[in-house]
Amino acid sequence: MKAFLFRSYKGPVELVEVPLPTVGTHDVLIMVAAAGVNQLDEMLRQGTFKANLPYKLPVILGDDVVGEVVEVGSSVTLFRKGDVVFGKPDVKRLGTFAEYVAVNENELAHKPAALSLAEAGSFPLVGLTAWQALVLKGGVTSGQKVLIHGGAGGVGSIAIQLAKHLGATVATTASAANAEFVTKLGADVVIDYKSQDFAELISGYDLVLDTQGGETLMKSLKVLRPGGKVVGIAGPPDEGFARASNLNPILRTIFKLLSSKVNKKARALGVSYEFLFVEASGTQLTELSSLIAAKMIRPIVSREFSFAQTSDALAALAAGKISRGKAVILMDHAAN
């Protein structure tokens, strides 16, 4: 089969012929119809997480998938041949920028009937990220105030909709050109990150979903009420993440040091910081599918690329040319 992979960290993404994936007893083999393009793909290629995710290179990229089940493992009970499923493979496996991918059945759900193949292919990673940040780690409830950075992006556009569904008042950062877009998604307060300082405009927030890291993360601590929390997906990883990932004591110490600056400032302000590295979950996707069916959440696909254009899609995302929602790789058989 054909697949896009990289052979070395920071090396180019290449189209090559590779064997079909091995289908484990709890796996299904999916003929890929569409796959979302994510910032995580570029971060993995750059080696951002190689300390805790030491891949055996080369690695086929791709973290989102929708497609038809063409083979099932001997112990699979949730799906059968011919089902159309969507999901996010475990990060240790990846591989959706390919004609076929093998995924554990527990990481998949049936494709929502309301979504096109492109929309379904765009959704799993960003949907799970928003769910795990706002519901599982953030515990957002009605009446709370939530700040979502990068509201026009893949994660932000879903997180705004989910936070509104949960009953929160939502502020977001976005460019002036995207202000109307994020308002229609449900944002109550829109802050132009190019000309305004969010830390001077809002305060008393219960939760911040930080998609930027760096100085944005540090300033986000200031807008929280006492006891509030920042959930970050851009780093730095913290000791809690290292423990949950069963990393060795040396890596735990390293991550503790990496997050020491933000944690020290958080403690001084009476707030907290927690790093999120999204986990695969078919169960959570099924819950999100019910919100899609109820028209509470809708994925935003801004650009579609052919499979042959996969490298172009990754380059466009890295260059900041995907300013709204998600870019998606749509296989030729799905496009037709």
C-alpha cells in the first residue's frame, strides 16, 4: 500500500510503498477514506515528544481516520466488515496517512450519519482533545467562565461549541478576521490576539484551554479565579503526565523540571496547571457523536487535499495557512 512517512526527525515526509498493517486480535483493518491533518503530526515529525514517545523510525504519520472496515481481528466484537468507523489510533501506532490502517476496536466508533467523510475524518483528535480538556480535566459546569485560546483553529472551534453546550460563558482569542466566525460558534467574548492583551481584559475565569504554550500559558494563569485551572496541550509536559504515562523516574524528574516555572507561578497565584496529551477512546467518541447528532457540535473543514497532496497539507498547516477549523486528506475513492 502507499503511505506517507518520515525516516528521521525533522526529515521530509515521503510517499512510499509499505506492507499492509498487521491486524491484531482486537484490531480492525480500515480502508482509509479521509484523515485529518493536525499540529500534532508536525510536532511528532519534529521530535517534540521523542523523550516519552521514542518511535522506531520510519513512522507513518496521521492521527485521525474515517473509513470502511475491511478485516476484523479474531477477538473483535464491536464492529464487522463493511462498517464505516472513525477514530484516533493510539499515539504509539499512528499511521492514517496511508491507504489502510489497523486500529484497536476500542479506539473507534461508528461514523455519525450527520457527517460527511471529510467532516468525520477531521474530528476525532480535536473532538477528544476538547472533551478531555473541558469535561474530564476541567469539569466545566453551567455558569462557569472558560477561556479558549485559538478559537478558530481545529481544537478551539470544537472546544467553543462544547463549552457552550456545557453552559459556560466562553471567551476566546482569535484574529479580527475570524471574530465573526468564532462568535457564530458560540464565543461570548472575542479578543484580537494581534492588538489586544487578553490578560488585561478578562479575569475571574474558571478554566483556560491553552493551545499556544510559552508566554501565552504563563499569562493565562493570571486570568483565573483562585482555584482555577489551565489545561495545556502545547506543553510543557508535567510530572502528573509522566506518572500517568508510566514513564521512568528519570523522565518524571525531567518533566517536573520542565514544568517547574509554570507550576511555581501557578502555586503563587493559587491556581493550577495540567498538561493534556490526548488519549484514544471510542467510548468518548460515541458520546461526542450524540452531541453531533443533536446539532450541538459540528466539525469545521476549511480545506480538502487529495492523498497525493498530503505533504502539501502538512506544509500548509505548519505555515499557518489553515486559519479555520481543519484541513483533511480525502482519498480519491472517497472524493468520487
